[in-house]
Amino acid sequence: MGLIDDLKGKAQELIGGNEEAIKGGIEKAGDFIDDKTGGKFAEQVDAAQDAASGFVEKAGGEAPATDERQ
């Protein structure tokens, strides 16, 4: 098993069944950053949130959700 496979397995173990809670934390972190920066970097923060949430969904085995913010 390669390093990437090992890291992927560990991520799946950590995420396992907690996808919604983790994605909620990602959303709260992004909202905090938007609040502290006055929304100056909102587009970049949203992109990072989407990428992180997509990783959580993929690693957790969920089907990717559609972006509801658009």
C-alpha cells in the first residue's frame, strides 16, 4: 500500500460517519473568516469550503451534493 493509499484510509477512518458534522464545521470556519475579513475574500473562502466539503463527501463515501449557495 502506498503512502497516498495509507493517508486516504486514515482520512476515511477519521471522517467515517461524521460527514455532516465536519461539513458544518467547514461552513462555520468559512463564515468566521468572512466575518473577520468583512467578506473581502468571500469568493476564495467559498471555493475553499466547496473543495473541503467535496473531499469530505468523497472520502466519506457520500455522493457529492449540489452547491445550494448559487
